[in-house]
Amino acid sequence: MAEHADIIAVQHPRGAVALVWFDLPTGAIVTTHAGLREILRRGLRDWAGQVVRISDGRVFLSAVYDHFFLKGYRVHWFSASELICTQTFYRL
């Protein structure tokens, strides 16, 4: 990822952190956590209770934030303009 992007960081209660972002060049939602990939593929409910799918792109990031926030996870939304280096990531 080399352009500006919004990133959601979800912190698991045991300390692990998963990142979810919208990959600008491909238009895909991407995560650093394989298990989270399966949850996200099913779609999530946003703050209003509406089901949001991966195909909704950037709107899906808001639903990711809302979903995990409402479940009590520590969630952070931040923007990055630099290259993010991660060993493994999964396109949804």
C-alpha cells in the first residue's frame, strides 16, 4: 500500500492486533489476520443494523469499526500516507 488509506486496527483481548484496510490499487478489502478474513467475508452489521458487504468498499470499513466496537473490542481508525510493511495479508 503506497497511497493514502484508512486503516482499522482491531485489538483482540489477548493482545493480538489485526489491521483491515481498503487497498486503493485493487479496490479490495485487505486484512492481516486469516481468521478475521472468514468473519468479514460473511458481511457485518453497521451501527444502524444494516448488513454491509465487502463489495461496499470504503463503507465496509465503517461497518468493521462499528461491529468490533459494539462487541467490546478496542478499535482504532487511522490514516496512513506511507508504505505499510506487513509480512502477510489477505485479500477478501
